[in-house]
Amino acid sequence: MTLVKVRKPNNVFPSIFDEFWKEWPGTGTTTDWVPAANIKEMDDRYHVELSAPGYNRDDIKVAVEDDTLTISGEVKVENEEKKENYVKREFRTGSFKRSFNLNGMVDVEKIDAKYTDGILTIELPKVANEVKKLKEIKVG
């Protein structure tokens, strides 16, 4: 399985100034967040754990298209009341997207995903490889 990096294009020619101002207080912009992933290979499957705390099951989407596993999530805060005077606010809202190339090694019909306590667990069963027997052909 191969990791495919996905980056939202901000503009065609990012500059050093874009990087400098990206997290400057008061600009309203922050860096893109990508959840951490642990991937274990076992004899019969791949086991993926993705750390995505603060999401609900309905916020997370798992899909396979063109042999690429894509995991995405989005949290929206609606009707936020501005009664509190925050000095700093670090609770995350927004979205993420991660993609992994399956290289034809996963049985996509048997993929299973569960989300519990902020951890998305995905079981990716490997495609069964039949062991080909050697067949000798008699030369006549």
C-alpha cells in the first residue's frame, strides 16, 4: 500500500510570504491538518488506524475509487454564539482528506471500517493469491 499525499492548492505559485503569514495571528488562516495514521501489515490483511478525535461517524467518509482508498472528514460549527471573549481558541473545525494507493492488493468488497473513541479503524483484507503449481510439460 502506498501513501498518496493530497494538498489543497492555495494558489499556483506559493511564495515565502504565504508561508510566513499562514499562521500569523489575526489572519484567520491556519495550516492544513492531516490526521496521523498507523498501518500494520499482517498475513491476511492491512490494519489501518487513523486518529481523528472530535468527529462523529457521520462526519467521516471512507471510499475506494480507482484502487485508491480515500478517507475524509468534515466538522462544521453552525450558529456559533459570540458571547465568550476568547483570547485563543484551539478547538478544531474544518476538514481533512487522506488517500492511500491499494496497488491491487486489497479485496475492496470486504473492507470494514469502525470509528470508536476518536480512532477510525479500517481492515483491508488482502486479495487471495493462489499458489500456482508447477506443471511440467513433456517435450515430444
